[in-house]
Amino acid sequence: MVYLSFNSSSEKRLGSKQIASDLGFPEHYMGKILQDLAKKQIINSSKGPHGGFYLSEGGMSLSLLSLINAIDGLQFFNMCGLGLHECNEDKPCPIHKEYQIIKGNLYKLLSEKTIKDMKYDLEKEIAFMDFQMPNNPETISPTDV
């Protein structure tokens, strides 16, 4: 999503082959992920000779929690920190109370942080993330573009 935020728009769509190559993922796997995200309206896609995938302004406003929910679901937030099946408020595991606080803080962070926020942080060099840019074999920071 961050890659698409820097490299795509409704006028500049990227093919799954290029995205997979630039990010170092198998093409088939990346294609399935992109199709799934487009089907769930997380990203946009367009067919045809100038088709491909891109991230719209609406996609930029999605929270990380929404993205995680679309891809993996939010079962993690209902799981015991030790993986026990019987952990709950009535029968807590040894780390239950502390883990509830950590999960709550993580949930809050993920629900407040958007793709747009991440892009801004990278542009302002508040945060860093390296990935390959299109047609460039070197891994560079998005701020170098």
C-alpha cells in the first residue's frame, strides 16, 4: 500500500508483474493479493492495455486496522497472549491483564494510523522504509524520488 501511494495514481497504473518485481514477491502471489485488495475496494484496478493497479485518495485514508481486517481479519485481538483456549476474564492466563492493555494500545494505533499518515512520515523523513522503485534496481528511500 505504501509502495502504491508513492508510485501510482488514477493516471499511472502499475501491473502486478512490475509491482511483484519491484517488491521482490512472486508474481502469482502478488497478483492474488492485488486482486483480493481490488475486490475488497482497498485499491483500484483498471483493465485494458493501460490498466493496472493504483491507490486512490480513498485508499490513502484507510486505517491500517481496516487493511489488516481486509487481509487477515481481526482474530488476533480476540486471542490469548499465550495461545490458550480457555483464557478469558473469568479464567485469565498469567499475562491476560497486561496483554489486554497491549492489544488495546495496538488496536488504537492501527485504527488511527492511515496510509496517508505513513506516506507523510516517509516524505518528511520522520520514518524510514526502503523498497525498490520502478525501473530502478537499487533499493532507495521514497524520499529520494
